[in-house]
Amino acid sequence: MQEKNIQKTISATLDISDIDEAIGQLQEPQDEESKKSIVKNILGLPDNFKDFIDFSIQDQKIKFQWYLNNPNIQAENLHKQAIQFARKGDLNNALEYWDKATKANPFDPDYFFNLGVVYFEIKKYIESIDALTRTLAICPIYYKAHLILGSAYFKIRKFENSKKHIEKSLKFNKNNMLAFLNLGAVYSILKDYKNGINMFEKAIAMSPREASAYMGLAKIYMMLEDTEKSNYYFKKVIEYDKKGNLANYAKRSIITPRKNKLDDDTIDVTSENPEDYYSEGYRNYVIGDFEKSVKLYKKYLSLKPDDDYVWYALGEVQLRSGKPELAADAFKKAAKLSPSKGLYFKELAIAFDITEKYDKVIAAIEKARELGKIDSITLCLHGKALYKTQKINEASGMLEEAIQKNKNNLLAKYYAAKSLIKNDEVDDAVWYLEEIVNSPINSPIKQKSESLLRNMKKV
């Protein structure tokens, strides 16, 4: 039995007003080569893009269509299985099956797009960027890829790239609130506050109770030193995000009028709003007056002892003050109040690391990792603690993983080198140590690495 001829179509629409080409030129009958040339100009495609994208004009809109004839049946089955895994939340299997689909048919943008989305969800942003770039190389009108790609670039702090792709996504989909939110955040970071405000206001017009849009506006007006507007939007965040992290942040960011310089020795705590103590404590933390910050945080906690975030903030100040034991006590209280927050256990591990309590570091880090903290710093702390407790092989694996997450993690490279030396893998150890010594990053680890290299050469 002959297979049915299947055709996959991907469409995207632009307003005529969004393009520079004369409408008359677009409406003239075109042969295929002329259409290719027009589409390349409109979409800004590279010269080496040879595929055909058709277009038609209706009601002041230009509709583009990309076709894939006779999709690969094996790849489509893998694609369908991947979708089922994704719906069940099994992203590892979904990733595996979409990867297989891309290999079975590397000309279908759907597979690369879904692969990019999964990589984004599991926070592998470089891999996500690679997959989504492939999506657009195959089908430049796959506009949904632009939004995720822009978000992935945002995560790795490539803000100009992020801006470019989110703006492209909005050309094809003018009513995407997430795009407005993300673009507002990008503009804010690039200090284009006027456009940032415009994006967040558009998001609010679409969703009047969107707390993150109000948060974006509050932060911009705080940067512009417009306290009245900043406080207004922070209060909106509190109103619409009563139980979330945004509300907690907003409560602590509201700037209260200061009648006089707040003197913690003369103010009667029972007559003050505790949020004033947090705000003033945070201000002193920022300017480096850690002793004053500690006193103010403690006054806040005397009134609101169940606030896990302020216990965490107190721990951070104690760390900066060179008091890791007191920091550990504060982080323990934060973790006890909110045992689902991996950040608190990670910070507790940092405090234990400073005091060289490596068994406790391992216990805290394992809990942090259970709660989703798998960044390079967390893995490095774990690896270092394993090394210090003579678990060399486990340490090596953990430190290699930390380096994969961040190639510039010199501490991870240093302890990876020491672990390799313990296992008599001297050449690999030397390679890591020389990488540290030649790194442009200034760090005390460089001196330790130079000393270790010298000692190795003497042997």
C-alpha cells in the first residue's frame, strides 16, 4: 500500500505596515525566484538560505508559508512519543526521543524547537540556544522559537541577542504578554527605561493583575529615583501576589519616609513598622555598615521572628562581617522556617565550609541539591568537601561537573587538580593548574596553583 502524501505547513503573518517594501511590488505576480528574493529582503534572511517560503497578501497582512513535503514517518512517531513523555513531565525521555527524531529527520524544525524548549526547562541554556538556532535556520518563520531563544540568551546575560529575538517574536505575535514582560526586563537591564516602561504597561493592559509587570515598573522607577511611583507599583505587587516571592521582595523594597536619620538606639521598636527596620537594615548592608545592619535586622526579627527571608538576610550580613558561626545559626533558622528553599541550605553549606566543618557541608549541600540547587558553586562546595573527607573519586566527579557548568570556576579546577594528583593523574592535574595560572581572573587560587605547580616540579 502506498504511503499517503503528507505535507507539513508552518505559517506566520506580518502586518503590511511592519515592512518597508512597497505594497505594489508585493502584489505583483511573481515567479518562484522573485518570491525568494522578496522574502529574503522582508525577513532579513542570509544569502545562503535556499529554501522556498511562499507568501500571499490579504486584508493588509502578508502571510508566509513554509512547507515540508513527506515528513519522515519514523521521526514523526518518535516526535509523538516525545510529546507523551513531555505531557507526563518526563523531560529526560522527552529529550531523548526528540533528539532521536532530529537525527532521523534533521530537516523538520518542530523537533529542534521542542528539543530547545526542553533544554530551556532543564536550564541547559547553551544547548537550548543551539537547538532553537537550528530551528530558525531550517524555518526562519518559526517565530515561537524567537521568544524562547530570547529568553535563553537572557539567562546567559547576552542581553542584546535577547532583545533582538524577543522583538522578532513580537513582530509575528503582537499579543504575547510573556514577550512584553521579557522584553521589558531586557530594556530595564540595558537602561532603556522608556521602552521598558512601555513593555510592562502593555503587559498590564493585557493582564491587569500580572504582578511581575508591576514589579518591573517598580524597579525601573526605583532606578529613576521616583519613590512615589516605585512605592505605588510595589504595593500593586503585594496586592496581586499575596503569597509569592515577589510580594516578599516588594514589601522589603518599599522606601519609607525617614523623618530623621534612623538611630536604632533611640527609636522605640514598639512604635515603628517592622518593615522600616528591614529597609534601613538593607540600606546599611548595601553601604557596608554591617554592624548597624545586623542590629536592625535583629530588631525586625524581634517583632516578626517567623520571617525566613530576614533570617537569611541576617546570615548574609554575618557572613560579610566575618562571623560564619553566627551566619550558620541564622541560615539554620531560615531553613527550619522554610525547609523547601534550597538557597538556605546552600548558604548554610558556605558558612560550614568557611569553618571547615566538611561533614556538615556535605549534609547541607545534599539537601540543597535535593531542592534543585545544582549550580557550579553548589557542586564545587560538594566536591571540595568530599575531597577534604578523603572521598577522592566522588570528589573528582563532582568537581568535573562543576567545571562543566562554569568553565571559569577556578576553585573547582584547583580541587579537581588536587584530586587528580591523589589518583596519580599528574598530567591532567598540571593542565588544570596551568589553566588557573593563565586565567585573566584575579584570585588567591592563582597563587596556590603556582605554589602547587612549583612543588610538583621539584618532585
